[in-house]
Amino acid sequence: MLPIQLLREETEKVITGLEKRGIPNASDKVAAIIETDDARKQAQLVANDLQAKANAASGEIGKLMKEGNKDAAEALKAEVSVLKEQIKAADDLMKQKEAEIAELLVLLPNVPCYVVKAGKSAEDNEIMSTWGEIPTLHADAQPHWELIKKYDIIDFELGVKVSGAGFPFYKGKGARLQRALINFFLDEAMKAGYMEVQPPIVINKESGYGTGQLPDKDGQMYYATEDELYLIPTAEVPITNMYRDVLLKPSDLPIKNVGYTPCFRREAGSWGAHVRGLNRLHQFDKVEIVQIRQPEESYTALEEMSEYVQGLLQKLELPYRVLRLCGGDMGFTSALTYDMEVYSAAQQRWLEVSSVSNFESFQANRLKLRCKTEDKRNYLLHTLNGSALALPRIVASLLENNQTPEGIKIPAALIPYTGFDIIN
């Protein structure tokens, strides 16, 4: 959430940033929040002034009673009673304005970093770099949704029977490949200095609010009404919320966590060839990395996280490209996001497999995640996270890019984890 102070002190920067995202009437939205805050401040001034008058009158009442001037004291008591009613009215107005400000602020996305370009959609994203050679497949090559049936490793129809569309069963070498990727990603993260955590896969409303999924993505998450809990869309949410309402010391930083979880997304309205097979699921596995850093270090950390994810893709021998997202394609909470896309040779298109983002202090402000210095000054920290990696499209690309007439070859880095070098 954007601090009201930022809207006041850097109004044009905020408006320009929101316009990069394509937010309509950004100037009016910011002006409405500042105007409401002005009303809150005025109500607070009135309340403070009335309270001062009431305190002075109360002190005078005591003096009058000691002097035996009971009539004057009673008259002053009546005035204090009226003042108290006026104070309550001013306090109520102040609380009302505070609630209105909160409702308006929670709907504003983060302000993009200055390097982010304006844009409306993925077509406006910047290609920062590419790596690897696009494989040339044999004449009878197939997309992954045909390969999984051919080798009987993933069963979508069984998933429909048991749960519904978008909840596949992984079987045999397909299940072992999933487990191998998860263990490989976790091991690599721990080598890079991340501490593994195994978080819950359900969260309360406060946690969803803390990392910005609520209210922005309310309709995209599965919700257990009886217990008022949400199934997580990503491990970022419970891992980052470990530090909600926490006051850290500089010596605690940097914090680097990694966690594996299943992830759940309703993906309402998704349809068409671009979501076929493993391209988009309601339940999928993902290993997530999360960092909490000092504000002056966060963009260096973002570059390090991007390079780390690229290193994973290189070890899997998957051709990829790195995109810097435009304002209109970034997530609600992000200040700067890099997407990594791998090339799917059979589908002949790029598939997003990771997003690495710096949220600056946007999440920390919601989480009340702060650092305390020796001089007792508290300030907000910066949060970052990245997919390292999401499995479905990695699996799709591995199956398609490594298919041969003899079977699907497993990259060398994964063989110690799978226990086999080919799916046939």
C-alpha cells in the first residue's frame, strides 16, 4: 500500500507511475485521497482544539467549586458536556475519513520504478536478453499434451473425474520428474544461501491483505467459506507473512527464504489454445524464493535473483529470454518485474516460467514490516520474490524440447534426481 505521505510529497511521481500502468483518472484518484486526508486532518485539529477547551474548563470547574461558586461551576459543567459531544462528533468524523482513505489507498497499485516503460499489455514488454539455441525437432514431434498420453505420465481425464479440469494426475515417471524438479530447485536454492521453509497452503484474510492479493485478486483465489481461509496462489504469501508485524534489526538482514508448495488459482475465464495441457492449471507445484532487504540493496538483490533463476534454466538446458514488464503488464504490488520465458519448440512459442519482482516498501507497508536502528528510528523494508521455478511449463518445455524418436531425454542436471535418463 502506498503511504499517504508519498502521495502528498511526490504527487506527480505517483500520478505518472499510475498512468504508466494505464490507471484511468489517476490524477483524480490521488487528489481524492489527499482531499479526504485534508478532511481527516481538519477533523483532528477540531477535536484537539475542543479537547483543549474541555480540559481547561474542567480545571476551572475545580477552582470554582473550591471557591463555593457552585452555580458557575454547574454552568461550566454543562459547557463541558456540550464540548464532549462535539469532540465525539469530530472523532467520529476523523475515524470515518481514516476508513475512507484506507478504502481508497488499498485500491491503488504500486508505483513502477522509473525504468519501467508505459504500456498496456505483454506486447509492450522489453526483451532484455536471450540465452540458448531453439532446438530443431524431428518430423514427428508433438506438443506435450500428446506426449503425456503417449508415455502415460500425466492424466488430465482422470483429474477431471476426481476433481475437475485443471487438476491433473502425475503418474510413474511423470510423478518422479515432478519430485525431481522440486528437489533440484530446493537444493539449488539452499546452495545459494536460502533457508528452506515449509509453509501452510491456506491463509487467513490478513495474510492475503498483507502481500496484496486482497482485495485485488479476491475472485481468483479458492475460498473455504466455513473457515474463512484461502488456498494460496503462491508460496510468496505465507512466507512473506512470516514477517507481518515484525520489527527486525539490521543484523537480521538479508533474509532469504525458499519454499515449495502446491499453488491454487481459479483462473476464471481462461480458455483457448494458450491454456491447453500444462500451460495453465488450477493446481500446480512451485518453488518460491523470497527476500527481505534494506531499501538501498533491493535492486541489486533483484538482479541477483534474476541471474539465479536464469542459472536454473541454463542447468536445465532450456532456451529462454528475459523480459522487463511494462507498466500495464506488471502485478498489482510490483515496482519492477522480470519475466523469464522458455521456448516451447513443439508449440513454437514462449512460455512464462518465472516472475522475479521487487515490491519496494509496498508490501512492507501493509505488513508493518519494519527495521529498527540503534537510534530507535523505524523504517519500512523492501520485499522481493521470484518463481524458482513453477513446474508446469518447465515440464511442458522439457518434454517438447527433449523429445526424440527414442523417447524424451532428461537433462544431465536432473538425472541424479530422477534416477533415469529417458522417458520411453
